[in-house]
Amino acid sequence: MTSMPPGWYDDGHGALRWWDGSAWTEHVANPDPTADSDADRDTDVPPELADFAEMADAASPDHQGGAFVAATQPERSKVWIVWVVLGVVLLGIVIAAAVLIPLLFLNLATSSSSPSGVAPQTDDERAAVAVVEQYNDAWLDGDCDEYFAVTSEDMQLFEQIRDCDGFEESSQYFSDSVEDYSLSITGIEDDGASFVIDTLESYDSYIDENGELVEEPTPFADRWTYVVVPSGDGWVIDEVRS
């Protein structure tokens, strides 16, 4: 190929580009308004520079291949996937809370309304528990007949209650000194000859631990064990211990 001297030549794409004698440069001349059309200039490329014009055209950014475009094309953001997963998790939490919270309150309400922590399972157990409840009601209400109906003679001697006069005096003192009394059954044991009933008894007392009368009641919670034995056709309390 004949070497062309340096100068401005048509690069085959309608532009005058500087030829340094061996290769095209980046210098392009400003277009001449009076110049011929691009189609005419395309035909004026010197044959010696035709190969170089094709090489310059292939190296231009406008002619980059599809692989380059795919490699440099920005990837789509996948943040939306994270938000979708997070939304599903939060929705599950809301649904679980909507189901579990009412159940929790229902269980709490049921527990608070039930006077017994342990429920009797048989008729004899229910009868023994009823005797314990009647015994405490007798003390709160000053019911002498009920007291003697649910206690054995040994129990009456132990509490030094021999007649209704003695019981009414003691029960009056007890009922006047307590308020908000509640009884919970915490254990039921059948030892064959008797039932052992464990209780938790809570109340506010106007008598403190030293036996002194106070203006503001003091809360107490006592645990007692009742031994209930058969008597005739029913059951009576034979012993109470703390």
C-alpha cells in the first residue's frame, strides 16, 4: 500500500480526519457548510486510506458488539424481592398476634374466674372439696350448724369449739377482721382412707402478723392442708395443718 503524506482526508464517514502519515488520529475538522453531501464525500476516500477507515469505524463506540453492551448494561435492582419477603413475614406476625392474643386473654379470664387451681375428678373428690369450702364459708358467715356438720369431734376439740356460742364468738372476730377472701384448691390426694386437700387462701386482714389491729388491711396468702375423712354418708374435716 502506497504511503500517503500527512494531511486532512475524508475518513469514509463524511468527516475530514487528520492522517499523520501512518494512521488516523482523533483530530477531526469542523464541517464546512458549503461542503458536498456525505454521500459525495464517501466516494472521495483515498484507496490507500480505505482499510484504515474501516479499522477506525470498527473501533468507534457506536460499533461495539452485543456482548459488550450486555456486560455493561446496568442490572435490575432486586431490592423488591427483599421487600416482598419482609411483607410476608410481617403479615404472618400480624395474623399470629390476631389469633394468639385473644386466646391469651381468654385463658387469663378463665383462670381468674375459676376458684380452684386443681379440679376434682371423682364424686368423692368433689364431696371432699365441698366440705373444705363449706368449712371456710361457715367461719365467714358465722354459720354454727354448717361448722358442726363438716367437722369431726377431734377437729372441734382441736379448735376448742364445743358449742355454737363459742363458735359464733370466734367466727365473728374472724369475719370482721378479713375481707376479699378467696380459696383455691392446689392439690387433691387420695390416700385410701381419707383425702388430703391443699389450699391457697388469700385475703386482706385488719390484724397484722403481730396480732395488732391496723387501719389499712394487710394482704395475706396462707397455704393450708385439710385431712377429710368419711363420716356416715358424707365427709368431715378431721385435721387442718399449715
